Amino acid sequence: MFYNAAMALDRDLSVAFVTAAFAGAPHGRRAWEMLAATGARGLRIAHETGRFDDFLLTERVTDALRVARANAAALGVPGVRVEAADAMRPVESAAFDYVDLDPFGSPAPFLPAALAAVRPGGVVAVTATDMMVLAGVQKGAAERRYGAIPVRGRLGPEGGLRLLLGFVAREAARRGSAVRPLLCYVHDHHVRLYVRLGPPGPTDGPAPVAEIDPATWTGPELGLCGRAGPFWLGPLFDPDLTDRLVPPAAPARPRDVARILARFREEARVPAPFYYETNRLAGALGLPAPPSPDALVAALRAAGHAAARTHAREGAFRTVAPRAVVNALARSLGAGAQSQNDRVRA
């Protein structure tokens, strides 16, 4: 039982997401926070968004349950219920419009109950904090827990995000459902997914979940010795949703939430898996100095390729352009920077 101050930004984003995603929806909406702890996330969502008529918070630990009930009573939000329950089982027969799964560690043991509890067209939010596993430090554990081979290194955090999203998509497919990512991101020590579940539509193709073969991969260098995945290789964001995201009225971290929402809006237009870092490009290409990431993004856009800075790592960017195009533009910008440095020294 604890209150995690480091997740304040994540809770800000939860309020922003629910406010936007459930705007204008009909009355009678139901939500379930499966592992409520002291209720910090669920009570903020219920209190600050007003989007749900029935919001169930469950917890199994007695001390946490007592604190969550006291917090709920202090806020007095209509429709909030705090109950003792095991999150590994669906708690009620009626389906929920929104299910929030935020464990300490892996969500895998609780995911079947989450998927079973959400109605068609509803939203499941999933957090994972087992980044040592998802980002490839504990490869064997990733294979056992998620049935996938992770990416290790500087691209490992996004690899973990895409590995988890691929796992959720595969688990949903076993239940006859398709997932549509609305907002999926990596921040600090965790990854967070918001996905809408529903039956596959008549025009839907197979989910973009696949392994990566380094012999044929044309995106950023992943440092792989063999195949990895399966990963979700499709979009992480719904652009219409990201356009509607605004900071909550009383954010815990106002500067940070405004900045990351702006980055989400830009990045949502570039549905390319994984990102480039200019310092890594400079090292790989033998450039005297890394080109500016903003200059590279501008050059890619001028050449007709979608490109944007990414939230996943400061100074990095993603683009739909093949790696050969990125390398050529980086060399051109690097050569220009070298010539300018030579003129300054002269």
C-alpha cells in the first residue's frame, strides 16, 4: 500500500484521456479500477471528469482498502464504490465501459479479467512497470511472460511498449476482439496503453502484430542478432483523440503534462515504429557532430516524408522514411555543419 508521487504525471494524463475519450457519451457509463490501492488514480478520474455514473474501485489489501474508502468518503463523488475483490476475476456480470489495470509489475496475470469485463466498444487502460523484462534486460522472462523476444538497448523502452501492445492484441484476438490503440506511451519506469476493444470490422485486416527480421527491416537500427517480437507495429495514437486532449483543471505537473500532450499531437501523425537518435546516427555514419533533430525532421518533411519528434526519448524523432533516406539526409546535414565549423575556425 503506497501513494506513488512519481506517477503524478501519469494520473494527469488519465484525467485528460478520460475527459476527451468519453466526452458526449450517454449516461449510465460504468468504470472499474481493478487494483485501486489508496484510490489515487480512480478517485481523480471520477472526481475530475464526471464521465461515469458508476465507478467501482477494488482492492484486496486490507490497509489499502481502508485508506481508499476514507479517501472516497472525503471526496464524496456520487457513484463511487470501494469494495474488496480479487482483480484476477471479473467482479460483476454487467460489462464496464472503462477498465483500468495498473499493477505493480506485470499486468499479464490480470489481463484476462480486464478483457472479460469490458463491453464491446469499451476502453481498457493497462500499465506495466516491469521494464527490465519488457525492455530486454531479462529476455527469458519476457519470453515466458509475454511470449515474445524483446529489443534491448536505447530502443528497448519503445520495444517494451510495442511488445505489451502486441501481447494485449493477441490476447484480445483469442476472445474474438480487435484492439484499436487510442493513446499508448512510455514514460520513466513504465508503459501505459489505452485501447478500444470491439469485434473486428468488415474492412479490418489482420492486426499489425509481427516479428521483426533484421535482414529485411528498413526502420531504425535495432541492434538485433536475430528475429524479435512479435510487436505491435501499427499506430500508437488516435490523431482525433490526441487533438482533443487538454491538461486537467488542476494538474499535479502542469508544465510536464502540457509538453507531453503537445508531443503526442505531433507524433500521432507519424505512425512509424521506433525512432532515430541523431547522436547514434552521427556515430554510425562517422559524422563529426550530430545534426539537429529539428533540422532532420524539417528536411524529411521537405522531402515529402512524415516525421516528428517523439515523446519516447529526448532528442529523438520518428519518420516513415526508409533508413537509407534518413542516413542520406543526416550525411547532408552533417556535411553542412562540418563546412560551417571549418569556416568558423578559419
